[in-house]
Amino acid sequence: MWEKYCLHRCFVVPEGFSLPKADKSDGTLMDVDVLLDADLDVQLDSLREKLFWADKEATKLQRELQLLEKQSVLSDKRAEYVNEAVQLFEENSLPDMFQEMQKTAAELREKIENFRVKRTSEIRQDKIERMHDLNGHTFMHKRKGFYLTEFEGVLAFVADMKSI
């Protein structure tokens, strides 16, 4: 396309332009050709430079176009995610979600209260058991190790275990 443009616009000989006709063939015609060749070389160099800068600009614009295409794809993805969220929100209406949250909160409160009551009763039971301990070993807890066991008894147990 660029070549066609150059051929039709840049290298067109203007109307009315004609080379001077020389009657003498003593070398002046050769001088005109040399001058025209030098002028054409300057124009050709100028066109090459313009082509170089146009190619550089086209490369820059191509990169910019690719960047814009990537941004467009990302923007489309974001819009898709937002539309999906809106659709989910519309499917699960706000009153339904609020009612479900209230139900879950009530269940959580009930479980916390049951746990608190159970833990309080365990603590009370442990205190009662410690107070009623006949041997006075209040520092020992029944759930943690040998309760009311003498050291000799533990040694005998260990010896029995080793013999097995």
C-alpha cells in the first residue's frame, strides 16, 4: 500500500514538466543528468528517512493497539464478574439473605450459651470433687494422670509394664 502511495503521489512527474532539450551533444546533457541524479538521490534519501520514521511510528502504534486490546479484555472480564455478582445478588434477594443471617446468628448464640453452661457446670463439678477429696490431694486433677496414687504404686506399674 505504501509503495502504491509513493508511486502515485511522490514519484509522479508534474504536468508541464519536461527536460530541457539540448541541441549540443558536447556533454551538457550529461551534466543535466548528473544534477537530476543528485536531486533524485536527495529525494530518495528523504523518502527513505520518512519511510523509516513511518515504520517506527507504525510499530509504536501497533504496541499501543495491543496494549489497548489487553485492557479491553481485562475490562470485559471485570464487567463479566460484576454482572455475575449482580445476578447472584438478584437471585438471592436481600430479605432472604438477612433472614438466613439471623437464623445462623441465633444458632451460634444457642451453641455459645450451651457451651458456656456446660463449661460452668464442669468447673463447679471439679470444685466440688476437690472439696470432697478425703486425702487432701487437691492439687491433683482426676482427668490428668494417676489420681491418689503413691509413688511406689507407680513404680510397680512401670515394672509390670516392662515385664510384658
